Amino acid sequence: MPAHSITNLSVNLNKVALLRNTRALGIPSVTRAAKIVLEAGANGITVHPRPDGRHVRADDVRELADLLREWPNAEYNIEGNPFHNLLEFVRDVRPHQCTLVPDESGQFTSDHGWDLPRDNERLKPVIDELKTLGVRVSLFMDAEPDAIRQSKLIGADRIELYTEPYAQAFGTANQAAQLKRFADAAKVANELGLGVNAGHDLNLDNLPTFLHAVPRVLEVSIGHALIADALELGLAETVRRYQAAIAKGCK
């Protein structure tokens, strides 16, 4: 089943900040990278500030907010665990979207979605505050229909499907089963009126197949693979290739 007309590409710049943070020279510049990807056709910027500061830091979050005021059609997505230091950033810069992710302090990378309904009670007031601030709320979720139904009940606007299980299955005998699992989860979300985002280990190879099979994906957030590709292709050319991959998948 085809996806919706086109899926937005939000570029996660955490790995640019990670490289910059290994020296005290200020290079590569996170804001410069953001400008390059936006000029190349990216639809938005994603950052995931972590408590240990190993990726983007407070100054990056604010400087990117300033930059994006020059790009009124581009979206700013800040993601992370709301029970760490995330909300202070959101209150400060009011991004278009906040993606709530249940990662722990010092965790290597996000590796699971919210456990709903177990986490309902503590997430509900956070979601209420974000919506009062005028920020769209997305919950990082596994492709589990029952949990996705709970995300609607506590007020989320969107879900972001955690796609690593699909990425690991890509090119194997388990690929079709994983695609069906994600397609079914997206259909449930769509029926509930939830927007569907997706991210984690999506790349130039597996992205078109995912978007062709999973209906109405509004946005993909891609960082690690895109920045790795940029080391060979250049940042602007990489963004153009990801947009071409998205177009291919959305046919």
C-alpha cells in the first residue's frame, strides 16, 4: 500500500555535535550543518539533548531555534526524556514538536518505546503542559497497537515508530513480517487520528521499502546513517539522496 503523498525529512544533528565535542575548537558547527541541510531541502531539524551533554548542548538548542526563525517552513523537533532536563529546553525555545523518548541517563541510544498504560499517569501532565505551550507532542513507540491506543487516550498528537526491528530485519526472511507489523501499527494510529512519524536506523537502502509499505508516514527523523553517508557524499548531496529515497518510497 502506498504511503501518503510525501514524507518530511527531519535531520538529526546529534552526531555533528558529538564530533565537535571531542575538541574545543567549535568545529564542525551544528548551526552551519543545519543551514546546509535546510538549503539542500531538508524539511526540519531534530536534536536530542542528553543530560551528560555528549551531543547537542543548551547553546546549540537556542542557536538552532534562532536559525530556524529564518526558515519559516522548516520544523524544529526536540526529543528526549521529559523526566531528565528536556522540558527546560522546550519551555525556552517552543519548538514545533517535542518527541518524548523513554531513554535513561547515559543510555547509548534509544532502544524502546513507552510502556503504556504503565507510563500513562506520569506522561499525561507532561503532555498537557506541552500542548499548553503550543508544542505538538509525539511519543516514541514500539509498533504495538494496544500501546498506541493508549497514547491517544493521554493526549499525544503523533507517535514516532521505533524502527530498529524493521532495520535489523531488512534483507532477511523476517522483513515482510516486520513490515506488516509496522503497517498495522500505523493503520491503528491513522484510524485514531494520530499522526505517524518514524525513526531509528533508517537509511538510504531500507527507507524506500518502509515508506512504500507503511501508510501515511508524515515524517522520518534520521541522524546516524545520514551523517555517516555525508562523510562520503557530502552533507548537501546526502540530503538530496534521502529526499530522493523518500520520493521513491512514497510513489
